[in-house]
Amino acid sequence: MKIAAPIAIAALMPALALAGEVKVEHLGTNNTLVRVSPEAGELLLMPVQESNDDARINVLVDGKLDRTMYVRLAKSKVDYSVPFDLTPYKGHDVVLDIVTEQNRSSVREAKDDVCWRNFTVSDTFDTTNREKYRPAYHHTPAYGWMNDPNGMFYADGVWHLYYQYNPFGSKWQNMTWGHSTSTDLVHWKHEPIAIEPDGIGTIFSGSAAIDSTGSAGFGKNAVVAMYTSASRSQMQSLAASNDGGMSFTKFNGNPVLTLESEARDPNFFFDPATGEWKLVLAHALDHEMLFFTSPDLKTWTLTGSFGKGIGAQDGVWECPDLFRLPVDGTGTQKWVLLCNINPGGPFGGSATQYFIGEFDGKTFRADTLADGTIPTKWLDYGKDHYATVTWSDAPEGRRTAIGWMSNWQYAAEVPTMQYRSANTLPREISLFTAPDGQIYAASEPSPELLALRGKAVAKASGFSAGKSARDFAMPANGLCEIESTLTPAKDAVITFTLSNSKGNKVSISYNQSDDKLAVDRTASGESSFIEEFPAVTAGPAFTAGKELSLRVFVDRSSIEVFANGGRLVLTNIVFPEEPYTTLSVSSTVKSKINSLKVYDINI
């Protein structure tokens, strides 16, 4: 299949010729030219070895610099190849001016690098899954590295998901906006790359919205994206789409917002009450959020700040989001400020904290406890839930969110290569008042996910769980949703254990005495890639009565646990040697399992 890949490439003729399509000229121990004929095929496949340092590739088109990219070109072995789109350069001379970082004693040694004889030209690039751990029903890139979701909006029945993307390798680099679409939040279609690096910088995270009035000057109902242009400094830039978000044209006046210090990940929305655009910008190293207003998305006025000395302060502040929601059962509304931080999460590495409060159009003020302090709250108590942001213009007033399902502690080291990272399942955010009187955010699985349910492969009701575990069969492929309601006895610890024949297991344990739910992945499977991976994560379940409800989604490399309608969520990735196929239920004190169903997954 032809893929919609990156942008330019080069045409050269050296000492080494490969099938007449690629020619290599060595200029020294660390500098090589590669000439490629765009007439020979649509794609140049570049060989990658992940353990190498990045090579800098300047793409010269008719002698002029078109772009610069960084690729871990193979030295001693080829892990995989990545495609470079030659179609825009038909009829032009294309040359790759490559500078490598490998130490070599001579040009002869440099010539031995395996990459030089493994550049190939092709009309196709095979994206057939080669990965044991690629999720079956979570969004992943077709190939390459993915991190933060960004720029998401909904229009005409389509959910648009953009994301931080490296099309030239499965580790972080060459930040670009990848793009996928869905009509049901379950099945995703890979679209052509949306926004590519330019002379201002690579394309970091941001947001997008429909300009229904045309106030930004790009046309009525244009989709406008605002993102961070990242080079030696970080600046905010605009791009607009008049074809529903499928392609973007950058604003000639970029950047539109600059500061004297590092700031990134702009999140903006239109305020109909004032006729202005509002912007939240992460003042990353200062651990605060900045607030701006604008009449046209191009001229911005700083109106306030929030965050210094508040909440989790250990890491940089990133990827903000700001929105208002009703508080269940109160008739009132509150503003929610999402603040993703790295490191500093409750169990190490990256995580999403949030604040509840008021936004007056100029700045945000968080609600306080009785003693005047502002509590730190977490949207997800797992290890693998970061960069969480929401779709703009979602239907029916919904506040639908999605996150990056990984952690900066080990995201580049997990045991996959064709791609790295997935998104969480989409979730609906709502507000509730807990028994402690505080307002919290719940994250419930989006209703569209019910379509994933297949037949119930195991079910039981009204049985007692005790110290002797009761076993239930899971689907042979391990893919399932587990739904259960239970009434724990006083001081009971009820445990759901997922296991396989290799001895890999994950336990989900509820402790009635402190109303906490924990996920233990210390024996979940492959974890040798980094010592921080084995972990136990836990959080408050906010059980309102005697009955606890659970929904657990198990994919090939992830487990997402939703308790009590999303009042507690724990998202963790796992890498079992083979699928978990047995569910065991036990309790330290005899407790009632009101219902239990294990559904297979429709994919």
C-alpha cells in the first residue's frame, strides 16, 4: 500500500550505486551524499538502527535546502526502514547531505556502514503489523513514534485526532502533527501528515478549533490550529485548514506569540460572551499557566497567570486544557484546568493533574480547602496516562478526552520497534462531589466503546468470593472487557487477578478499609527494559455506598481500570509473554460478587 509519508529527499551519484536508483558519495568519515531519482519510485526507504545516534540529513532540491531531518541511520544492522515521500519532487534533482555522529577512523570504515547499501526506492511501504504488542483496539500510528495528542476537534460526524509524530523512526525526533480520523471513536483511519516542520522549528503540541465567525481572517468555519514552533526557542504559530482539517496552510506572519522564556502547548477556545479568543499557555519551567486574550488569534494580550507554588511542582508543566462543566446534582458549574507534568506524577514520571475553580475570562483561581490550601488532584492514578486533552466542538456539550498511554520514564525503551506508543481509550469527563465535600473529575469510558463488546465468554452473579480463588476463562487472545459489581465485607481486600501459563499476572485489588483500588504489574511480563517499569499504582475509589463497580479493558499491552463510573481510573501498560487467559477472584474476607461478566472484543 502506498503511505502518506513525510516530505522531500535527495538525488546523488557516488562511488556506490544501488540498482541505478540510489547513488552514494562519501566526502569524509562523517559526511556522505546520497542521490536519488524521484522518477524511480514514489518512496525512498531509509534503513534505521535504533541504538545509533541521529544523523542529520539536509534535503537539497535543485541545490536549495528544502528541509532538515534526523534519522538513526543503520551502522551494523537494520532494525527497520522508514519511508520518505519522493512524489513532490518529480522532475527535480534531490540530494541528501548526510552528517553522521558515529566515530570512524577512515572513509573506508565509513563506507562499511550497512545503511549505504540498504537505501531503496519503492512504490509501496508495508505497514502490516509486525508487533506482538500492538494494541488491537487502541489508536496507534501506522509506524513511527507518537506522543502527545493535540489539535483535536469534532466536525460533521468526524473526530479528528492529531498527535506528536516522528515519521522517520520509532523514537522521539522530527516532531510533526500526525493525523487520524474516526466516526465512532473506536475505528481509526490514518490520514496524511497534517503539519510539518519548517524554518521556524519543529511542530510541538497545540490545539485546534472551528472559527465559526471567520474572526481570524482565514475564512468562515475554517479550522485553525495553534501550535508551538520549537527550535532554539519556543514560539506560538498558526495554521489554517479550509478542507475540514485534512490539510493546513501556515500563516505567513508566524510566529504570532513570543515570550522571553520557554512556553509551549497553546490551548485556545472562543468565548461568545466577550467575542474573544482565550488562550492557556504552559510556562513550562516556571510551573505555571499563562492566560491571554485575542480578537483574531494573531494579536495576544497577557491577562493573568496561575500555578506558581501550587500543586505538583517537581517537573515541567505542559499540555494545558481549560473548560467548564456542570457539577453533578448541584445545578452549578465549575472550571477545570488540566495540567500535565513531567516528572512528578504520583508514582513517578509523567501524569495529569488538574484543578477545580473559577475562570473570569482573564485568569484562573482554584478552589481551596477549609485551611486555604489548594489540593493536588490526579485525573488518572496509573503510570501511563499523560498529555491528556479534550476535543473542541464535541457534540451535545460532551467533554471527551484522550491521553498518551505511556510514561516519559520508559516510552522510548518499551519492547516495540515498528511503532511506539498508543492512546488511551477516549473518556467522558464530568464533575462530582465526593463524601469529603470536594469536587473531583470523573473519567468514564466514552459511550461509543460499548460497540466493542462481543459475547459474554464468562458470567456469574450472586456468588461469594473467599480466600480460595474462583477462576474464569478469558478469551484466548486476551482481549476483553470485564464488568463487575461487588459488595465488599468490612476490612476485606478483594482481588481480581489476570494471569497466563507463563506465570505473568496483574492484580487489581480493592481495600474496603481505606476505599482504595490498586493495580500491581510487578509480575506482569516483560519489564527488563527499565527498572522503573514494575510498579504498584493506587488511588481513592470514591465508593458512594456499599457497592463498588468496575470496568476493566484489557488489550495486548494495556489494562485500563475504571471504578465507580470513572471516579477512579488506573491506566497501565503491560507486556505479557503471552495473553492473559485466566481471571481469578478472591477475597481476604468473604464478600459478595453481585455480577461478573467477561466480554470478548469486537474488532
